[in-house]
Amino acid sequence: MKLTREALYERVWQKPIREVAAELGISDVGLAKVCRRNGIPIPHQGHWLKKPGSARDQLRPSLPPPVQGARLIFDFEIGDLSIERKRNQARIEAEHRLALTPPLETIDKSVVRHLKETRKSIHLRKTDERGIVIGQGPLPWPCRTAPERVDRGVAILGLLWTRLQSLGYTVNQSEMNTAMVDFKIDGGNYWFWIEEHASKHERDFTPKELSEKQKAEAERRYFFAPNRWVYTPTGKLNVKLGNGFNDYIERRWADGASATLEQRIDEIVAGTIAFAAAEKRQREIQAMKTAAETARKLRIRQKLQRQEHEKLKIKQLCEESVAWFEAQSLRRYVEVVHNAPLEQLTQFESEDARATWINWATSNIDRRDPLTNGQAGTEIPLPALPEIPWTYRYQTDDFEDNHESDGR
């Protein structure tokens, strides 16, 4: 959203600044700073607690003219709140599409085949210390539950993949990890996995272990007991959303008292689409920031290049002036030698010898004089773009303006 200085002034005096900031996708503190820096008066604290009327309206100052350097156009799109707006908008659109799109009657054959293979592989493996099945192959594994809830976990995955396919998203077996099924939304790669958490409690110690524990506590040292903790699967499943091929959780949905995961399929799909839209917006903002920083660095390098070019031109000008001054001095000297009587110049045997020397001296002076050798005002090519000095990161955004070349 782009606003002029006058439009922003009208907004901040129509309603509390917190409400205006929420509409513009910026915090109230950030909006107040923007107004103060650009000479836009804002209501004082407690202004909106007064009764509406002429008394309150008289407290509104007029908008002063902009000072030098003040912004005249404001863009409130880039920021964390714009990402949140994008997420909310995508969620509303996804929920609308889900309400209008009936679920698929059948799932893609490749996904069905993968479900069967997943179920078979999971069922053949043992459980870990938490009572959770260990899938064949490297982690991540799409269904990490107790053996008796494997079928339910696989069925939930099938429902999620089917619902995504009904919206037109492509669901495929992952190329990087054959144990996973991934899908792409707004240019991002995502996958679901089912996980059952396990509760942990300390087991009852034997009399010998209890005696050792009490002794360790009295001596303030660490007590170790093998298999100290007992894990029990909770029976509640969680759907987790991953981005990429790691165990980092982006979003999570769990069985609840009011709704099970099977009843929350559309909610999970809508949340996933909203998250993908927010991530896309975040990538766009990051790309804009990267491009702006790249352009800023290029401007700095070009400014340094022009400064160096100016120094080279000044250096050449000084060298030309020195060469010209020396050439004029030499010409005067040759003229004196030409006009002097021959008997005073004992080094010359004859007039021809002096004339030969004068011709030699004149030709050398012409080669040295920038006015005759064609070097006066020669254009110096731009030097290569220099590297940015390490101190540039401590400069302000006005680095280019603060480092104008003064020709020295």
C-alpha cells in the first residue's frame, strides 16, 4: 500500500494509531517513528479518550510543509505483518476452495502403491525404547507411531494426500528419500509425517539403586541408573509439516478433545497452503532485500570507481601541466641558444652544428609538450570496479552522498 504524506496524516488523525498501524501492516511504534522522522504530527497519548467534538478537533495541528529529506510517498507492504496478511488471505482462499471442491473418490495409483509399501515396511520393523516403530531406511520416516496405530497413521496420510490432489497439487514419491511423499505449493517443497509422542516417567529403583542414589545426593555427585526412564506412547497422533528433508517442524496439528485428525483434514490442508503462501511472500521479500543490497553495493563500488577515476584525471592534469611548464622553459632556453653569438658557444664548431642541435632539442621538446604530442586532455579509461572497504558496513545508507569526490 502506497500513501502520500497528506494521506498518511489524515489516517493517523481519523482513528487510534494502533488501528491505523494494523491496517498498514506495521507496528504502532514503527508507524509513530515514521511519522516523527518525516514531520507528520500524531495524536498525543490519551487523545482518543477525550469526547469527540470541537474541543478534541481543536487539538489537531495542521500538517507542516515537508523538510528537506522527508519522504513524500510511503510503502507499507514490506514487513513481517505483510507476511501475516498473506498467510491469512491464503487460508481464507484455501478454505473457500475446500468448501467448493468435493474430496476425490480415488487416490492416485502411485500414492496407493507407496502407502502399501509404507505399511509393509513399517510392520516388519521393531520398536525403539519409546515403543515407536522404526521404519526401514534412513529417517525421516512418514509414520512414527506405536505398532497398533500404524494403520491409522497411514490412513491419515492417505487422506491428506488425496485432499491435496483434489485441489490440483501434485503429490509424488520423493526423489531424494524414497520413504517420503512430498508435494509442491507456491514453489516450496513440503511433506507430512505422522508422529506419536510418548510420555516419560522414572521407574521404581531397586533397594540397592535407591541407596546409591541417596548416597550420591548426599555427596552432591551425579547418579546414574541404566534404563532409568520408562516411555509410554500417549495414543494421540500428530500431523507435522516439514519443509525440505529434515526433522524441523514447520507446523503441527494434533488430536484434540473436540476433533480428531481425520476430522481436521481440511483445516490441515488449508493451514499448509497458508504457510506455503507466507513462505513464498517471505522469499519474495528476502529477494527484494537481497536485490536492494546488491544494488546498494554496486552504487558504492561505482561511486568509489568514479572517485578513483577523478583522482587519475587530476593526476594526469598535474603531470601535463608540469610537462608543459618544462617544455616552455626548454623552448626559452633553445631560443636563447639560437640568439646567442656563435663565439660565446664554444661547444658548437659551426653554425650548422648549432642548427643541428636546435633541431634535435626542438623535436625532443615537442615530444615532451602535451600540446604538441597529442596527450593534452586524453580521456583516461575507467578503472576496474574496486572492492568495497570493510568499513562500509558501518556507514549509513547515505554512504554515496557522504563520500562525494572532492578531487583531492
